[in-house]
Amino acid sequence: MPLLSKKFVGQLSIAKPEFVMARKGLKNNLASLAKASDQPPSTDSAQKPEEPSKPASPKEQAELMALIKDSVLMKSVSIKNASLKIVNVGATASQEPVRVKDFNLLVTNIGLDRDIKTEISTVAQVAEAGIKVSGPIQVNLINRIKMGGNGLEVATFDGKVDLDALNINAMNAFVKSPSQVLNVAFKGQATTNSLNVDQLAFNLHTLSVTSKVAVSDFRTLGTKAEVTVKNDDLVRLGDLLPQHKSLLVNGSLKLDASVDGPLSEFKKVKADVDLATKLTGSDFSTQVKVESLEPMHIQVAANSSRLDLGAILKPFLPPKDAGAASKPAEKGATSPTPQAQPAEAPATEFELSADQKALLAGSDIRLDVSLKEILFDPINIKDFVIKARVQELRALLENFGLNIFDGSMKVTGLVDLGTSPISYENTFALTDIKPEEAMQMFMPEHKDLLKGKMNIGLQAKGRGTTKSNIEKNLNGKGEFQFKDGELHSASVSALAQEEFDKFVGGLSIASTADDIFKQAEKILDNPMLKSIPNAPTFDLGKYKQNYATLSKVNIADKGAVDKGLKDVKGQIEIKDGRIYITSKKPGAAGNFDFNGSVGLDLTLGGKGTLIASDTTKSKMLSQSKYASLLFDASNNLILNMNLGGTVMDPSVSLDLSAMNRAFTTNAKALVEKEVKTAADQFVNGILKGKKDAVLNELKKKQDELKAKAEAEKQKLEAEKQKVLAEKKKAEDAAKKRAEEEAKKKGGDAGKDKLKGFFKK
């Protein structure tokens, strides 16, 4: 090597380089360049592939290092005042969320068997997603490379990443000032076949995380690593976490984690994690034990008596509707009612790759979680339990249970990850769940819609996770019960009542039976009737007025709360991508039979029937006695309906064709009976009355003539009797005179005879 026969001394310096990374979404210009550089080399036959160089022997390496050591001295390498900025393309947020300026790199005392010093300093400025970082960053590193007879003997390193002077503000939940420690220190050594990081410490204010890493053989990657955290007084971390100060009082944190084994042979790798933390109002502990990574033999256990996730996490979460709240509504503008949207199924099927299936082959993963209480306002979960086991490619859910929404939920089942698509079979049990609490969390705009308690038992099985596969393959059957319930909205039954009222409002007995009214008018238009002076009239308008009361009949009570959910039971069946529900619900309006379905998109379908109660029918009859025209032959009012719309915005269309036909028949029969017959009787009555009057007059005259004749007869008889009486009287008088004269003559004769007798 004649080039190295002389001594070389020099330095390398780069001044003010500038780097710009433009990004749009997840894409950026540097990634595009890297992707282009990854293209396979040209297959041009004229281009001969380079032959791989033969590695130098240990002796050659030693000779080269000796020459460099004695002949080459690079005083320094430096980069001065470099800058880097990241630019968002087409963004509405900060156009330059990340800017690094005054980046300086200085490497001095370069050489073998000497301390090589590396100093990096810069000023960072980051403002994105509620996180602001500004201030200087300093990195210091000292390396020493020691050569031996066979080449590199050992390389030592001792460094520190110093972030102490940074200002950091994350959502006002994590606030660091330059007076608070934040750094990473490390120290160790490496050979050509091993690495030992004897000291690796992360320091954050009063919290210190210490760890060690040792890789004993780069060929097998035999690794031992340990991480330890122990702090029995977290209260001073409240300086960094101002919204967590009260949580950190008497708080503690302990973590012991280790990895041991050759990373080239996962089956020999073992790991342990033991974490325990205690805060005011919260505690959590977990243990992870790894016996093998291939096949995976892992046990995970987690326990907590109380875990206030809301108090821990919410300070780091962005406020809800922050933008909307800050912008005043325009005058006269109306806010649209938020509509609940169904959960979207994934667009692509979840399947394990061949490598993932190979990794799980022979696996035995056990999960045992018991969290007594979890708080995340407004959610309060109690007795959260997961007990599951994955063996080979089958995941057995022995128990997934929790108490939530003032009730309980339990799921058991089996998932087969080896099928394509994956298959599953589960049993669900929901007991005494309060729907208003569930809606408060998932659909707060409808939190007052439904109240009460629900019980659901369901067995389901299916294949796939995409919408199309769920619709095609998910099947299940079960039962549900709703008790002590109230519906604070127009139910399907109530909507049917409103539609019925609209139907009745458009009915007219007079119009339906118009032909019969015309017949009645023709009957009343009788010439003989018109010839009768001062004849009474027949009022058809009065009938029409009475009949018009039917249009006022209504059965819906829009202001009422449907409290008829006291004990509603029914069946559930899942098939063809829809949940089919059959139930019978008694209520004040009547008995409602539901035979409908709900789709994955929350659309409603199917049919329902409302059979009006006696109370409803009495109400109708009190509004109009003609409401009975709407009843069927069994005196029932039955509303058949078709369901549509969505769960949150249902629609109802009534099938009233049969009722309309019955009403037409009944209305015509009524008018025939009440109007036409009455008109007929009225006219006939008037005409018959006139005839009777004439006959009575005639009879009267006949009777008068007869009486007069009789009187004349009696008068003649009387005169006759008088004549006869006078004649008899005269005769009697003549006879009496004759008798008197005869007597007188007889007396004289006797007297003469007696006289004569005595004379003798």
C-alpha cells in the first residue's frame, strides 16, 4: 500500500446544508426517492454483474488498521448550521409542523486508540396535533476503538442525549420546562461478535428507567436484556403532569422486565414482565411470561381493583367539537340533527398470512384479566373479566364478562383463525342492560329515547369480517325481553296510529254513498209531495253533518309516553344480513304484533299488526258512533302495516285496502238504511196521510148523510107513531065511548029487567 506510506492529516466540513421533506398524508418525497432506489438493477445483457469482493483475512485487517493508525489522522468532521423542515402539502393545519435549525455536527480526534468525540447540537421546533416542542437538543458521544493482533479488539462508547433544555407542551397535560431533566444516557462496549450496553438510563424529572442489554453472539443473537423502574413517590411528577397532580399523591410505579435467549431461535427465547402501579383512585398490575416465541407459549395476567382511565387519559385527548364550539352559529342557521351511523365493517377480509399461521402453529397463549372497576366518564364498568386461550389456530373465549349500563354482559365462544375466511361461534347474554345508558355513550343525541331494562340471549355463528361475508354467513337465534320500559318517541305503533288518523280524516260517508244520497233526493222529488200545501221537509244535510263526525276520529296521542314496554318478549333470528324480530307488545292502544327485521345498515323492514283495544274502540265511538264502520265482522279494528326507514327514523305505511273496501260496503249499507229508507218512509207517510184525510172526509160526509137520513127516518117514524098514536087514541076514545054507551045501554036494560022482575 504505497499510498499510505506517508502521513495524512486533514479535516472535512460542510456548511449550511438544507433539507426539506414534503409530505401529503402518509406519503413524502424522501420515501418516494427511497422506493425508487429500491428498484431491481437492470437486466441488460451487456452489463456484467459485479463479482463479490473477497473479504480480507484477519491478518490483512490488522495490517490495514496499523497503517491507518500510523499514517492517517483526520482531525475533524463537521456539519455547520444545517436545517431541516417538514412541509405539509395542501394541509389546513400548520404548513411547517417540524423545523430543525442550526444543526451542528462535530467529530474530533478521529483515530484508533484515542477518544473520538462526537457532538451534535440543534434547535428544534415542532407544532402539530396539539404538541409543541421547542428548544435546543444536545448529543455527546465518546468512542474509543482498540485494535489487537487479529483486528478490532473492542470499541467502547459513552454517550448522552440531552433534552433537558427543551420546552414541551402536549395538550397542556404534559408540560416540561428547561429546568426539568429529560435525557438518555448510555455506556457500553462492542466487539466484532458482541455488544454490551452496561448502562442505559432514561431520566425524566424524578423518574428513572434503568436497563442493560447484552448480545453475546451476533450469529445467534444471544440476548439478555433487563429494564427496571422503581419509584415509590410519583408526586413530584405532578410538576410535569399538572392535570394529574392529585392522582400522583402517594403514587408508585414498579417495573421489572427481562428477555433471555437467542433471537435467532425464537423457541429458546424467554421473557418476563412484571408491572405494578398505584395512583390515587387507581391501581393496575400485569404479569407477562413468555416461555417461547416460536411456537408462542405466552401467559398474560392483569388485575386491578379500580382503574380510572378517564382521569388518566382525558387530559391527553382533544376536546370534543372544539372547532364547532369556538365558531358561533350564523343567524337563522339551523343545526342538523345528528344521525346515528352503524359501525362500518372492514373493507378487506381479516385473514392470517402463511407466516402468521406458521407462527401460531403449536401456540399456547393464555389471557387472564380481572379488572374490578373501570371508569371512563360516563362509562362505569365493573367486574371486567377476560379468560381466553389460543391453541394452534383456535381461539377459545372461555369467558368475556362485564357489568355495564347497570346490567351485565357475558360472551363465550370459539374463533377458528385457520379457516379462510375465519369462522366463529359465540354465545351472548345481556342481562338487565339499561338502553338509555348505552345510548348516552354511543348516541348521546338519542339518550332519552328508550328507557328500561333489556335481556338478550343469542347464539350466533358465521364466517368472515367484511360486510358481504357477514351478510352471507352470519346466522343466529335467540330471545329478548324488555321490562319496565318507556319509549319517549313515536314508536312504530304510534306512527301507525298517526297514519290511521290521516286515513280516517280523509274518509266521507256522504261521498262514499253519494249514489244512495242521489236516490234519496229523487225519492224526495215527488210531484205529489210538492202539490201538498205546507208539506213538511226531509233534511238530508243533517244526515251528512252527522256523518262528517267520522273524520274527527283519532286514536294517536302524540304527547303520550309509551309505557307499554313492561314485559315485551320476542324471538331474534339473524340471517341474510338482517336481524329478524318477532314479538307481541300489549299497550293502551292495543296489542302490537311485530314481525320485522333490522339490517346491518340499521334499515327497517317487515310487517306489523295493531289490534285496537276496547279502550281505543270506545274512544273512537265516543268521537263518532259511525267509527264502527271501520271495524271488521268480528267487531275488531286491525291495522296491518309495512315497515321502512331506519331504526332511528322509522316509517310506516298501512295496508288499508281491505278496510277501505269494508268501509265502502258498510257506509253504503248505513246510508241505504238510514237515509234512503227514511226518505221513502217519509214520502210514503206524507202521501198516505193525504189519502187517509180524503177518505176520512168522505166517510165523515157519508156518516153525516147517513145520520141525516136516519134522523129523517126517525122523524117520519115519529110522525107515523104520532099519527098512529093519535089514531089509536081516537080509536080508544071511540071504543071507550062505545063501551060506555054499550054499558049504559046494558045498564038500562038490566035495570028494566030488574024492574020488571020486581014488577012480577
